[in-house]
Amino acid sequence: MDRLLPLGGLRAFEAAARHLSFKLAAVELGVTPTAISHQVKQLERHCGQALFRRRPRPLALTDAGLRLFPVLRDGFASFVETLGAIREGDPAGRLRITATNAFAARWLVPRLPQWHAVHPRLKLDIIGTDAVLDLAAGEADIAIRYARRPPRGVQSTELLRDRFYVVASPRLVGATPRLSPAGLARHPLIEATWPPGDSNAPTWLRWQRAARARHKGVPDLASLVSLSFREELHAIEAVISGQGVGICSDVLIARELRSGVVRKVSGVTLPGYGFYIVSRADHPKRRSITAFVDWALAAARTPA
């Protein structure tokens, strides 16, 4: 194989593939769109096949381009990280981290100042989404998965494990230490939507089943839910603002529990899930990923 790789073409292709635009790639690299096109064509001749579908617009990657792009993207990121580490002696570069919207907003974001104080040169892109991004395809470098058990086929570390409590704002329920199941029925009930196939989801239906194992006369609370949210984050905010009683993760409302903004109003609880930090075992940014894992584990031991 020809050892003289078309390095200019590789850089031009990576930028054009990332932007799906020769024009934007040219702006980034400080050359003309014609120069980008010429360098990409040289690379295509080297590969023996097209890397872009240029017609009809918009610009799109061919199958060959889709294979090459993540390799180049990770490779250039690895170069930046390694050169930065050689120069400064600490991790540098950028990590893309995906987590659920609720975890990103209520646990990760409040702790980011601590991260920047320790690793000012290692930048983070936070992707809040409840969709499962494909780490193998390079959609993110790290995922914080919320699951009953460790995900398979990846490197994972359990960061936290939560438990679900029935909680409410004192503004809604007053100073009563605990509410009976019948007492809960006198207040608006709030619930977040969970995947229908998850039989362990912390819903009011599951909670009332657990309550009936301990109490008599538990009403059908599941039928009394007056506010339902697709986003767990929105359900939590509604509970905090005193709009109703909800079943919430102790990890996601830890600050409010400590401050008394919300309080536990029942002794019946439900088991939760684990928060797992997940990445590819062969990821080129392994040193930076390890730095994030170590920081997150330390942060989990300290209240925000």
C-alpha cells in the first residue's frame, strides 16, 4: 500500500464530512472551497471510490465515506489530546458526554464548575437526551446510562444508584411527617412517563402495589394522577414547585431533600437504577475518559 498518505485530503475530508459542506470546511481550514474539493478528489482517487454524494444536494457521505469519517474524527481528536498532554502534562482536548436530560440538568451541570477547576483545558460537550446514542459510531465519547444492570459490550463504571421516594413540597402538604396512602389521595399526584415495557418503572401503579403489601385500604392512586409528564425533569420541577406529590429519584432531588425544599412523605419506597459511565474500551481518548471517570466518582461522594 502507498505509504505517502494524502494528509491534506484527509484533513479536508474530515472537515467537509463533519460540516457536510465544502464551504464551511474551507472557512474552518482557511482555504477556498475549490481547494477543499480538489483535496477530497485526490483522496477519492487514493481510495479508488467516491466518499461524497454530490448530487442531488445536500452533500452526503457514501458508504465508504461513512466508514472513513469516524476513524478520522477520532484520530484527529486523539492527536490533539496526545499533543496537548505532551505539551502540558495533563489531559487536553474535548469530550462529548451524553446523559439523560434529567441527570444532565440536575446532577452533572451543577458540578461542572468543579470539573473546570480541576481540568481547565479538557473541554466538555454535554448532550442531554433520553435517546441512546451509538458510542461505536462515534456519536459520543462517554455515555451515562441509566439501567438496572451494567451495559454489555462496553467499558462501564457504576457512578451512583438511586432509590425512589414519595416526596412533596411542604408548601403543599404542610408539616405532617408522613402521609398515609389515603392522605396522598387528597393531593394532586404527579407522574413521569416511563417505557411501557419496563415493569420496574417507579410509577404510582407499582408504588400502590408495594404499599398494599404493607398497608390496608390503599386507594387506586394510579387512576388519580392529575399531571403526567413525558420528561422526568419536568415532573421533578412540578413537584419542587408544589404542584403535587411525586415519586422522585433521591439522586436527582438530593439538593432539595437536604435543604427541605421537598421532603419524603411516605416510608414506602421503590428500588431505582444504576447510573453507569460507559465508553468504548478501545477509545483513542482513553486518558481523558479516565480523568472524567475519576472526577465523577469523587464528585459523587461530595454534595453539590
